[in-house]
Amino acid sequence: MRGSCADPAAPTAAKNRTGDARSGGDGRAKGAKAAGGGASLRPVGAADVAGVADGVQDGDRRALARAITLVESTREDHRRDASAVLERVLPRTGTAVRIGISGPPGVGKSTFIEAFGSSLTGAGHQVAVLAVDPSSARSGGSILGDKTRMERLARDPRAFIRPSPAGTELGGVARRTREALLLCEAAGFDVVIVETVGVGQSELAVADLVDVFVLLASPSGGDDLQGIKRGIMELADLVVVTKADGDLASAANHAAADLRRAIHLLRPKYEGLVTETLLVSSTTGTGVPEVWDAVEAIHAHLRSSGQLDALRAGQAKAWLWDEIRSGLVERFQADHPRSEVDAVEAAVMAGELAPGVAAQQLLGGVDG
């Protein structure tokens, strides 16, 4: 696989979304706002589409970064180019182990991913990390700082880290993360990790694009357990208690015991699999190789039993309908004058019009 480990277009991508980004000498984004737009990226053209697609499949990091920038853009011409690139590389996808990693704020997701990813690259794997950064609900801004939080992994020639803003996406999974994942697979990465924002009921979004969902929990026992909703626990294929070292080692063991008891009460997610709870110290590396062993065992079972094919087929169907829903909303917004929508919204907010009736009116189901 050619190229450096840093994503050379990440600052460009951030600038592409907002027109303002600062980058250091190593190409890592130090700050960016996330909106959507892609004003600075030129359409690649028919001939260049083939070049970008070929570069991705050859493992060229710059081509991969450019392709991801295209799929993240909201510009119509960029979307057409992105679709053309994806169509060309699709036969080379589907070979990686897709891992989703989530957990409450402060659990140490980035620290764990750096230790986990470094362990995998040390064992000869090619690892891509799609790190979804939180976006401000007020300004839409996103720090895009995962490379600064994973400096060792960012310098690893066998790793690729791509931060993306979550925007308004449920579960902290950027809308185009699925497409970025496919591009990473086409580039030859055999492990793709999706790090999501926080944890909440909407985190089921990550379960619709990965093979194995890993839930991180901190060694705070019952308090942390109360903060994890039952629905998220049911989605977990593997639970990992972090910070299991030093003064927190005893608390981590107690937290793991609590989690095992809670998981025992849940219906198994897959036939023939029991959700394990493991202990890890990301700083010392203790327990990190065992996490990969567990992920491999889960993946192997799903593949041999035919459940992996069924899982990915269901995910593809869910992706299709997500795109249809998003496309319909975008077409609606393009077809209706802002003044018309504002007037109806104002009537709803004033209690003069029921939301259901207003929606039908805007959709043409009710005569205005």
C-alpha cells in the first residue's frame, strides 16, 4: 500500500465543507467547521474518475482521501463523481472486518482505538479508522481532532485515519460513512473501524454498517451501567471495560461483573454467540490483543453460519431506504420556495395548523 499514513486531503475536506481550515506541517487538521458544500474541490471529470478509482484500488492514499472528500461533499456535481468512483471500485469491496466502536463520553474511545489499531498494524493488518467528530448543534462546527488524539496511529504507515463531522446525523454516524467505508475496503484495508459520537438510542445507526459492534464502558460500576440504555446493550456484540489498571483495576472488575449480569438477562443477538465482557488497559496494552481475538471469533462465526451475508444484505437494504428518504427531503427542499415553507412552519408554531395537515399541504395532499 503506497503513501503516508496521514490523510493528505483531510484539511482540504474540512475546507471543502466550510472554506476555512488550518493544518499543521504533517497535514493534520487543527480546526475546521463542518457544514456541507465542497466549494473548493473541482469536479474530476470522466477521465479523472477512472484515475481516482484506479488510485484507490492501488492503495494510493491521496486518491483515497480525494475520493472520500467527494463522497462527503453535498455539491451535485461532486455527488455524481463520487457515485461514478464508487461504481468502479464496488467489486473490490466487502473483504474487511467492519468494527463499530462506541461508548459514553470520557470512556476513552480514541485512546482505546489507538492502542487497538496499533496492535493490529503491529500484527500486519492494514487499519482504517473513520472517526466521526461531534458537530455543534448551534454553529455546525466540528473540531476534527481525532488525528491529534491518535498521534501514534496517525504516523503508522499501515494505518489511515479520516475524521468526519457528524453534522445532524443520528447516532453520530456521518451520512457518507458507509461510502467512505467501502472506499477504504477497495484501497486494501482489511480492518475498518468506525468510531461514533457518544452513546444513545440512535446509536443503532452504527449497527447498520458494521459487522461487529463493540461497546466501551468505564470502570464506574452501576452509575455507568445506568447510563447505557438497554437498547444499546442489546446491540453490542462485545463489551469492553476500559481503564482497567492502577487504582481503577478493582472498580473495572466490579463493573465487568455488573455488565456480565446485565447481559445475561438479555436475549442473545445471534444464534450460537454470547456477548463477552472483557477488561482492557489502553495505556499498558493489557487485554488489547484479546479484544481482537474476540472480534475475530465473532466474525468467523457469523461468516461460517451464513449470518454475516444476511447481516450485510439487510444493511444494504437499510442503506437504500436511508438514501431514498434523504433524497426525497432534498428534492422537497429544492422544489418548495423557502418563503412557502416558512409560512407553514409559522402557522404550525402558532397553533393555527396541525403538523400533519401542514405536512400534507406542503406535499400537495391537501389543497391550500
